Amino acid sequence: MQDHRRLGRELGLFDTDPLMGAGLPYWLPDGAVVRHVLEEYVREVEREAGYRHVYSPVLGKRELYEISGHWDHYSDDMFPPMRMGGGAGEEVVLRPSLCPHHALIYRSRSHSYRELPLRIAELGAMYRSEPSGVLGGLTRVRSIQLNDAHIFCTPDQAVGEARAALGLIRRAYDDLGIRATRYRLSLPGGGQDGRGKYVPDPELWRRATGLLEEVLDGVDHEAVEGEAAFYGPKIDVQVTDPAGRESTLSTVQIDFHQPERFGLRYIGSDGRKHRPVMVHRSIIGSVERAVAHLVEAHAGAFPVWLAPVQLVVLPVGDGQEEQALDVVRRARARGVRAELSGCGDGTLGARVRAARLVPYLAVIGEREADGDRAAVRLRDGRRPGAVPVAELLGRIGARAADRGAELWAAA
Ligand SMILES: [Zn+2]
């Protein structure tokens, strides 16, 4: 059983403290490395695909969420508002999503059709008031770092943008070494309006659902009622953990509701004002859930490019400690995440076992130290033999750069 909570503790990735509160995990140094690499990867993929990044605050006035519709349809999942002093009665709320902020960022400037599609991305915090009974590990949390983006486009561009977003999701899953088990078209609940859960606008639902069906044309998928966002249907990319439990990691949505609520406009080629469409999409979902899934899917043995420690250097005896430390220094200078496991940490066998999830081990005995070499052991059990240190570091760097799964391809 690969439980990310047990592995996360064993690997020193994250933890919680009752004094910080349930559902509010903190990231330990090795977990912070994984998260940082993952976040930078997502930003790089997004930059390449023409997204521009922004930062927006985690708080907003209550009125903002009244306009967006969260207040009417989503307040059960929101933290209670904070009343500000001064008697003006102003209330601010921890945001339950980034969409309203991005809608305001779009609205802050006038836009011509020539600027569209305008892709705004942010890896930002949002908050969900989950009941304490369901909280656990990184999968059910109250503080969420979401890989979010909103594409403001013309109605004609929406399907193409949503398809391109699905393409980014597929590419990311390849690089991360994970697999989508199902594409789900999530529709509103059976009973009309689902007891106030969904905005009551049949035409909006019909249009958005039609476009998402077009996006999914040729993609094996399943329509499921009762899983839509309150403002529209969505495509959920489902993953399955080793215990067979399915959850949503990535999403793509086509939204007519928020542009209407926020009165968004662009100037068309006819010189008139038109309403843009908002495509909401997340490539890896929340960083918390993505890391939980990666830990479980790889049983803690991360792909080289994501591994918190890529290389452990092990001197056989005290006489090689200096040389081993030098290898660690050279590795770090080349961007390889390396650690020393010195003789004080136990017998060689114990030190090798302790590093069982690290992709590369470099053992340095007397002979290797003399020739500036390292006896290489791979995580999968192979032993390519003694290779020059420079070659080893070059290979690790190349693996990390191409995000490949193979540890030691034939040279
Ligand atoms: Zn959104």
C-alpha cells in the first residue's frame, strides 16, 4: 500500500502540526524542492504556450464573491468573512478560487480582439473550509496552491484553446510519469438547478456543454451528472491511486457565466463591444494533490528531474571522505541535487539501504578516489561500474534536462 502520508513522512516531504491546524500542511526542505521544481516546470510549459503570469491577493471583498456567484452557490465551502474595523462594515474573505481576481485583472484594461486569446496564469493560494473529519495528508486540505489559468477569448476560439489545454495536460502527464485513467464530462445534477448548487441559466449550460463535447470529440470520455462547477460544466481529468481510488487532478472549463457577471468586453473587428468567453484550466491541479499523486504513483521513487535528492555520494572509508565531499560540491555547482552520506552515518550497506529511493549512488573507495571516478549504483539495482565523476554528473544533468524515465541509457 503506497499511502502518500506514510511515504511523505518517510521521505521528509511534508507534515502537519495541530497548532498550525488540521488541513494546513507545511513543506519540509525535500518536499519544498519537489514543489519548487514542479511549479517551475508548470510555469515553463505555460510560458512556452503563450501564457502570461500574474500574482493576485488571497483575500477579496465579500462583494467580489457576491458578483462571481460564489456567495450564493459555494459559501458552504468558504471560510466565514472577516469584518474589518472602522465601522464601515467592510468584510473580506479568504478566496475560494482565483477566477474572480483574474476577471478583474482582465477588466482593468480595455482589450481588442487582436489581443485575444489572452492567457493569464497564476500558481496561487486559495482556501476551502473542509470539515475537519475529512482532512488528511495533502489530498484534503484547507489551504490549496492551485495551478490555475484563465483564457479570455472569442467564442470561436474557445474550443481550440480548451483542446490546447488538454494537450498541455497530456504532455505534463508524460513528463511526470503519470497516467490519466478517465476523461469525465462533468454536468450539473439531475434535479434542475440542483437545489441552488448551479446557476439557473439553461441556455448557458447548453452552449458550454456543446462546446466541451466538441473539445472531447474523438477522446474516450464519460458524462457524469452532479460534478459540474456551479457556473458551468467541465472536463475533469481523472487519475487513480494504487488503491484504486479515483480523483480529479486537472480540469478544463468553458465559462459564459463569469464574463457576464463581471461585464467583460473586448472590441471586435467591427468596432463594437463583445463578450469574451473564459476558459478555466489547470494542468496539474493543486500542487498538494499533484505531489500526493506523484508520491503514490512512483512509490516515492521520483523521476530524476523531480527527485529531491538525485545523487548520494558514499565514501567507503574515512580516507575518501574529502574526495566524496568534493564530488558533492562539483555536482551542486552543475545543478545536480547531491548529498554526502559519510562513514559516520553507518556501514556502507546501511547507507545504501537508506538511500534506496535516490536515483544515483556514487560509491568512492580508494581506487575510485585515486582516478577521480565513482562506482555507480542505480536505484533499479543496476551497477554500471566505475565511471569518471565528470561523466556521471553529465549523465545525471542530461537525464534531468530531458525528463526521461531511463536512468542509464547506453552511451
Ligand atoms: Zn477559474
